[in-house]
Amino acid sequence: MQFSSDKEGVDQLAKSYKDLSQEISKVIVGQTDVVQAVIISLFSNGHSLLVGVPGLAKTLLVSTISEVLDLKFKRIQFTPDLMPTDITGAEILDESRSFQFNPGPLFSNIVLADEINRTPPKTQAALLEAMQERSVTVNGHRHLLPKPFFVLATQNPIEQEGTYPLPEAQLDRFMFNIPLDYPSYEEELQVVKTTTSNKVADLKHIVTAEQIMSYQQLIKRIPIADNVLEYAVSLVSKTRPGTERATDSVNNYISWGAGPRASQYLVLGAKCYAAIHGKYSPDIADVQAIANYVLRHRIVRNYKAEAKGITEEDIIKDLF
């Protein structure tokens, strides 16, 4: 997909986002911020972690997005007995006595990794290699994954018994950490009304895989002013306790801050946030709008913060 200019590309991206939101809202009631964050991470070529209690339509949200984006979708239910080859695929002996690669569910455009913290580190690592390298290695052979490739992992914040929490280095692979909350009373009424009737939503394909890849390249080309870039990097460097830029709340309540990948994702996310709202260059407000999603899983609170009930969001808000 070619644009006559980047300005026209941004206009087209803003229109595609508006159409996507309208189409998704036929199935998903409310959750506009969640839908927006997922689409931003997709157009920015990043992966997302959805954190919410069961029954908040996480799986339905992902399958709906894949349908309106006209992408191949696979869901993997992560369990304690899941092996790396169950997700990457394996080499099997065919009739001619030679090894043939049989691709696993990772060979898809959108992969929903359901309850990623329920599977052992070995299988988590196989998924995280695919996220980082956009390929999998089986028996020494590298197999490229289809483009675009996007992982949406879900995590249940309750019932932590028998789980394998993702280490900080692996959490860092996710561009966004997106919290899902309970719907409002009015939204829940609407959900129950539509899901207990025989009404079936007819979804249209809005964006193709080629368009998504064009948008991913376009976002990288969007210009950003030096002061906005400096603000984004400064925001991330403030999260590191014991450094010259660290704030008092960071020194008091954080044991570990965000790395340089957070700065990269803040800038890319701000560019995309600006573009879907029809702006040709991001400003400081755009950086602040997505800072929570980028930073909340990259800062580690200490025991003092936990004892006082101070959340990651409180600390991030203080950075502004």
C-alpha cells in the first residue's frame, strides 16, 4: 500500500482506526481504551499483555480484532504441561522417511497466549524468542513467522498459586501492559442484553495485512520534535532509583526502573497515538497518554510501596 505522502498516510491511518473502532464496538461493549491500546501496539509492531480477571472478554476482544483486521488468528491455552514444541511445531518423519517441519500455532498473524503465567519458563521462553526474533528455531533450523506477527498474552491477577510469573526481562518484551477493568453498570446491561439474544454481529474486514505493514513503516517515519523526544527519554530515566534524575517517590518506592526499550516504545506509541487522532507529529500530551501502558510493567515496587498501597500508576503520575 503506497501513500502519495506521509500526510496522506496519517489521514488514512486515522480513518482506518475510526472504522476499526466502530466495527469492533459491534461485538465489544465499552473497553474503548483497551481497544485503542491494542490497535496502537499492533500498528507500532509491538506485543501486548492484557491483565484482568476472568470473564472480561479478553479472548473475544482478540478474536474480534483479528477478524476485522483480516488476519489469521490462533489461540494457545497455556497449561503447566505445555511443551515448547506444542507451540513452535516439530519435525516429523513423513512417508518418504525424511523429516518434515510441522508448524505449530505460533505460525499465525495474531497469537493469543491465554494465561501465559500458567506454563513453565521453558515454554514461556520459546514464545518470547518468537516475539523478539519473529522466528522459531527447531532442531537447529530457523523458520520465519508470517508478517505481521503480533502476540497478545493474557494474565489473571488473582489465583497466583501454581503459576510461573514472567521475569522482568521477559515482561520487557511486551510493548504495553494493558489493564482490563469491570464494565460499568450500563455497559454490563448492554453486554447481557446482546449475549443472551440470538443476534449475531456481521463483521467486515477493515484493514489487510499489507496495510498494517505499511502503517508500521509510516509510524517510524512520523517526525517528532526534539523537546518531545527528550521528554520521553527523561520520563524513563526518572524511573531509575539512585540516579541523578530520579524523583523522591522513585527513590523511596522503586527497587528497579525501566530500561532503554521503554524509551523506544514511548516514542513509537506516542507517534501512533498522535496519528490515530489525526495529528502529524506527537506532543508531550501524547507521550503522557500512553506512558502508563509502557511503564507499569517495567518498574518494580519495593516492600515500602506495597506496605503503603502505592501502585505503579501512582508513581508514574508523580513523574509527570
